Amino acid sequence: MVFSLTESPNTDLSQVRLTIRNLQPQLVQWRRYLHQHPEIGFQEYLTTEFVSRQLQEWGIKHETGIAKTGIVATIEGTQPGPVIAIRADLDALPIQEQNQVEYRSLHDGFMHACGHDGHTAIALGTAYYLSHYREKIRGTVKILFQPAEEGPGGAKPMIEAGVLTNPKVEAIIGLHLWNRLPLGTVGVRSGALMAAVECFRCTILGKGGHGAMPEQTVDSVLVSAQIVTALQTIVARNINPLDSAVVTVGELHAGKALNVIADTAHFSGTVRYFDPQYQGYIQQRVEEIIRGICQAHNAKYELDYWHLYPPVINDPGITSLVQSVATQVVETPAGVVPDCQTMGGEDMSFFLQEVPGCYFFLGSANPAKDLAYPHHHPRFDFDETALAMGVEIFVRCVEKFSQQA
Ligand code: NI
């Protein structure tokens, strides 16, 4: 579709804002189309087709099929300057939507329950705006539409495909619509914003037998129970109390009858922490505890432990740029929540390991409109007013960064 950006004769501040506010109906339309057509990681074919069609219509140079279903759009300013990247994620979740809205998911069993439909719409709006104001950009803006943020992760394969090079990206920004913050706020901080994510699966191999004759068995249930309890001592006794970490066992399965001692038990869990110094250390403690307790009870174990995403760590310089832009956009310093942190994880972290940047939360909850369900909930939805705010923050960050560099 083609529509016109209305120019305003007012100051630059109002001009940017009014122009972007005029985009709001299109942002809502794009977001709702995407919301109706959710696709999970590395299967975002309709989604990328939609994004690509828009970019093509606006004459924006872009490459598709990167890391299977990723897209990189490149917008060159009229003057030479730095290269900044904006990152959005395309994927949805295997959740059956329970919202009764007219734009509810048309794909049974799948839903944009995390707001990535909004991220893609915001990135599209930013691309649209910037491509119409190339004279305002010094340098180049790359917009990275990545697949599979919800897992197994599309950021890493995008980096391996070279999206941060040629031209070399010097700074990167990204946002997550955030229902833990009200509409009209931005949560951002320098340093760790989101936690590292590690996962494990363990099988305890005991010896089954009669529930009344335990002396002939190795009870996998008892061994697992001790391990699950002892794993909590990692956070309580191995981590510096001034740091934050979580060890959660989310699954525990064993046994089939009340009078039979189970020969095997399975449990699995996730580990979170902010400080990269704990990478490897918590894994080591998990294995030591499992090994030690199994040894004490003559059981065996199989452990599978993997590192999903590193912590999301923001660069101080780019963060203060985002903070000052956000203050301008939300129009009140109190609207910028300074020490926002969550133990949730994000593969934006891989980009931030390569390039200085900033990831931030854009408040999107509006309880008065019943738009405050948590992310990944079957009734998750957000206040679409946040879409234009997201575009404005991105656009102003690009302008400010290219002026500073
Ligand atoms: Ni998400």
C-alpha cells in the first residue's frame, strides 16, 4: 500500500511525532495482519513474505532467506556516516489464542503471545519513515528481522550469515513491548537487562522393586527429591548474595504405582543469572550435586546441560542515548524506569556481544482496556498506542546516533 506522510510546519520535535502519529493506522493494520498469521521459529514464511512485499513497495533494498527466514533491509542516508542496526523478531508461539478480538489468530494452536507482531510492525514503520527521510540520515540503517527468538534462536545464525558486516554495524538497538510496564513508560538500564538462560535434563537410574522391600532397591524418587532440594543451595550458598540467580526444576516425573519403587526418574529445569562470571560455574555445581547424591545412594545419572542465551548486556553509551531519547518521547522523566531488569532471556544478547547497543522495554499494558495479561498467556494483547512510540524512539535514536558519531 502507499500512503502519504503528512508534513507539519511545526518544530522538528512535533514534525517527527506528528508524521509518525499519522502512520499509526498503518502500524495497527500491519500488526493485526501479522497477529492473524502467527508462525513459529524458522517457519515465518507468510510473515517474511509480508515484510518483503512492504519493503519492495517502498523501494527499500533487502535480502530475504537469511538464516532460513530472516530479512535484512538496508536504508542509506544521503550523507556518509555510521552504520546502526535495528533488530526485530518475527516469530510466534505454539499457544491457542483465547482472545475474542476481530484480529485473533487464524492459525489454530499458534499465537503472537509475546508481542513480536508489534516488534515487526514497529520495525516496518521505522523502515518506512527513514526511507522517506533519507536526507535526515548520515550513514546507513540496517533493519534486522530475525527468526525464532522464542527458540532455538535466530540471532546467532543471522550473525553467522554476516548481517553485522558489509557494511560493519557500529551500534544496535532493539525493543520488547512489555506488559509488566504501563503504556507510556520505557524500561532501560546500562549493563545486564535480561538474564542468561541455561537448561538441563537429567535421568536418575536406580533399581526398581517392591515398595515394601526398599533394601533391595535404589530409589530414584528419593534420590531425585534430594537433588531437587540440594540444587536450591546453589543460589543460597554458592552465589554471592549481592548477585541474582535462579535455579528452577520445572519437571519431575517418576513411577507408575504407589507400591512400586521406581527404577528411573526424570527432571528438567532452567538456570538464570546476570553476571557472565557464573557461566560454567552453575553448570559445574549442578553436576557436582547430582553426581554426589547419586554416588551416596549408588544410583547412576545421565545429564544433558546446555547454554541457550547469554545475558543481555547493554552498552553504557548507547543506553544513555536511548534514555535521553525515551525521556523526550514519553515526555516525562518519570516515564523512563531506570533499573528495569528481568530474569527472562532474549537472544538479542548475541548481537550485543558483537556490537555495542541497547535493548529496552516499551511499556504496553493498559489495564483499563483489559490489555495487561502477561507475555505467553493465551489472552496476551497490548495497547497498540505503543507502536507509534516505538517507531519514534527508533527514528530519534537513529538521528541522534548519526549526529553524534
Ligand atoms: Ni518475546
